[in-house]
Amino acid sequence: MIKNFSFIVLLVMFSAGISRNAYAFEISTTNLQGEENSIRVHLSQDTWTLVMAWTTYCGECAKQYSMLSELHDAHKKIDLKVLGVSLDDPQNLQLIVDYQRKKKHQFPSIVADHTSFSSAYKTTTGADFSGTPTYLLFDRQKEFQAYLDGPITRSAIEQFITQEDMNL
């Protein structure tokens, strides 16, 4: 089911006391060169990180790539980076690389095992993983702050980050 995303929805999720265990979201990932390490290595210490879980067969994900690329390019040196996490079979790295190139992602992606991602998602958010696209937002200290199942808008994420930065 597609949910409409709004700044208020994300703010409510943040404010509602959703589990924010900074290290609960811990999974092994593979970069597109085949090197393995923790997802935490890829989270930014200088900016917020918006993690997008995607697959090569997700039509709704494909609709988000252009907007996310623009968001990443506009904010990566200031306050936000986008990190894609492909949940396709890690054995098919070349397929993922080719797909990312074809769709012109301007944000980096890594690959994670679907089962591991789903488990970490449940541990971190308290919700069952329902599919892609799914978003997780981490602050500058790599602490989990919010999540969303379904499409997101650029204005919603920009408003949320601006509001949270003002509260610091």
C-alpha cells in the first residue's frame, strides 16, 4: 500500500518515541566493488543520511530516483546525503551496477541481504518490513531518527531536517 508522505507524518513518527537505538540498525553490506563491511561505515558523520531500500524490480523506487539524485546533489555538502541499499541478490552485483547506471542514480548504493535488512528494520523501528521503497533517516551522529514505508517527497525531508537542526 502506498502511503502519502508529509513533513507532519515524519515529525510525528520522530516525536512518538519510536525506538531510536543508535546501533540497532546494524547489517553487513557489500559495496558495488564487492567489498564487505557494516552499513554504519556508509552513514555520514557530517550530514544526515537518508537510506533508501530499493530493488531493481521496484517500479515505485524507479519513480523516486530522479528526485533523490537531485536531493543528494543539492544537499550532500551541506546537510544531507542519500544512500541507496539494494536488496537484490548480492551475487548479482553487475546487474545492480548496470541498473544503477541505467537509472542514473547520483547517490551511492550498497547491497544488503533482504533477510538481514528486514530483521534489522524490525529491531530498529518495531515495524515489519513491508517492501520497497523504504526509508530510514539517521542524524549526524549516525543515530536512527525516523522511517517511512513508501514514497517520500523532497520537501518533506528538507522540512524535517531543517526543523530538527533548529532544535539542536
